Amino acid sequence: MTSTAPTTSTEADRNEQVKEIVCEILEIDVEEVTETSLFKEDHGADSLLAIEILAALERNLHVTIDQAELSRMVNLQGVYAVVGEAPAA
């Protein structure tokens, strides 16, 4: 079963944690970001903030994310996908 919507409470909890991490680094309220709003264009993120998001996700979720994945991490949907595929650290 393949779905883009969270199907388990664990996945939903992880996605909520991802959203909180992203919002904290971008210094925005969780209400300001949607799954498809673009970090750079809609929220003023730069490449340094993108790297900070990647590092915080690795640290807090105990996963390993290749920096090449940054190109996919342009919005929450992309981050959810990358984190979902990331191997445990």
C-alpha cells in the first residue's frame, strides 16, 4: 500500500515533528506553512537554513540524510518523503 498521506500514528507523529523542526529553523508559526508552500520562495529560506533543517532532522529523528537530497527538500511534502526514505543513523 503506497500513500502520500500518513497511514500510521507513528508516521503522523514523525511528520508533525518534522513540521515543528522546519518551522523552528525558519522562525515561522506552524500555521504559516503548508505541505506545498515553498521554503525559499514563500518563507525566505536560504541554502544555509536548508542545511540547518537537514542537520536538525538528522539529530532529532536519528536518521542519515545525504546532502544531495536537499534539492527535494523544498517544501514539507519533499521533507516528509526524504525523511521517510532515510536510513536510521
